[in-house]
Amino acid sequence: MIEWDDSYQMGIEAFDSAHRQLFKVSEQILEKLRARGEEGSTRLFLVREGLNYLEGYFANHAAQEEAYMRSIQFEGYALHKMLHDDFQRNQMAKYQRIVDSGACSKEDAWDFIGSGIGWLLEHITTADMAIVGKGFLCRPVPRQADLSTLEREVNQLLTATLNIEANAKIVSTQYAGESIGKAVCQRFVYRLGDQESTVISGIERSFLLDVARRLYGSGVEDEMDLVLSTLETFSASFWLTLSRQLTGIQEKIDIRESRFLMAGDLPEALRHLDPTYSILFTSAKGKFFVAANSKALDLLLGQPD
């Protein structure tokens, strides 16, 4: 469960040790939730204690990373610090409000673990690796973002973040919401300056559960609140990271909205979006898609031909 993988190693022991500890603490909280999560007082205690620990530990770890980036004059320092600050200001503040309320639902408790792991997994394997010149974000921005480039970069990012060889291939550039079997769909709104862009994405449930079992062990299909909270946070960052690689954008991009869509509502949602691009992939793990409105691929996914 939530096992550390050597592919997550930056090669700086102080940082790798801190990351391993964050995984270890997450696993400990998850084990206790699985054992006693039916008790409201236990849920509140675990989230409160976990939050108290993270507030100190994460802040110290982030400060050490930021000091190191300044010492080597890392070009991406400003953006990386913004990611740390956003996590503390948004993610951790969300759970502080829950603790302050004095009540913690099962969904809140699973979300505390799932969203934290979703963010941590994507952040370590992309932004942190870039500090030491490794990984997905350290390669040159592609000269042109055509469909073959998009296909290649999606596969590279899936390998970097999830350590899987998906062999994803584009099968349609005009996906209109046709059934891809049981699927989980999401809607994101991103903002760069005063410009907002909407992205709708979805993944076949079998693909999602395969990844979830790798993270959380067998039986996780009975813990869908945990699975969905991990997906929600991870996916929002995944498409944003892809955009930065395809476009070279280093400015602050906010995730203004993130929510799930009912599969039956997908065709209407796509019609309402009127996407410039709606791309369906097939892969060794299952199908997935991404659709974006008129400005979003300039902002988020480049400009595939």
C-alpha cells in the first residue's frame, strides 16, 4: 500500500528521505482509517493529527527544497515555490476547515489521503525531478505540437508519473462522448491571468482501478472515495504538467474548478463545451480522452494539427 518506488528518487538523500517519510505517514493514516474509519471521532483525530504533522513537516521540507533551488539558481524556482505555496494555501487549508468544524465524514477522511497522494505523486515525479535535471519536464519544448507529438508526450508523462507503459494511441480527434465502457469523467477550469479555459477528460474505470491497485492494494474498488479523490487531484495536475511541457508556459495557472461528471451527461457537456479538440486515446490499460474549448489547447495542450 502506497509503496515507495525507486523511480521516485531525485538522488539527493535529504529530499528522498523526506518524500519516503510522507509516503510512510500516508500509509499509516490509511491503515488506521481502514481499521477504524467507521468511528467519527477516530476519523477526526486522524485527520487532525495528520494535518498537524504535515503542517510542520511539509513546510520544513518545502523550505529546504526552495533553499537548494536558490543555491543552484534553478530556473524554475518561482513556479516550483508557487506549487508549494498553493498546496499549503489550498489543500491544507481545506482540511483545517474540516478539523475546525469538529466533524469529519468518511468522504472527507478518504479525500485527505487520496488528494494528498495524488498531488504528491504527480509533484515528485515531475516538478521535483526537474530540480535535478531528470524527468519529463527537463526535455526541450517540442518544436511543434502536432498529434504525434501529443501522443508521444502523453505516453512519456504516464510513464514518468505512474511508472506504466500505456502505449497510448490516438484513435479519434472528434470524440463526442460515445461510450467507452464504464468511465469516470471530469471537468476542469484553468485560469491564466484573465483568461479561463475548460477541459473535460475521462478514463475507463478498468484503467483507473489498475492504477489504484498499484497504489493502494487489492480491494480498493470498495474504497471509491479514496480512488476518486486521488484521480481528481492527480488529473488536474497531469494535464497542467503536459501543457507546460508542450508550450513552455511558466506563468501561474490556477485550477479554478474541478468536478466529476455523470457519464450519461458527457455528450451534452461536450456539446456545450463546443471543443476545438476532442481526442480519444486507446492504450494497453484502457481508453481515455481529453477535450478542450477554443483557447484551452493553446494554453493547456499546445496546438495539435
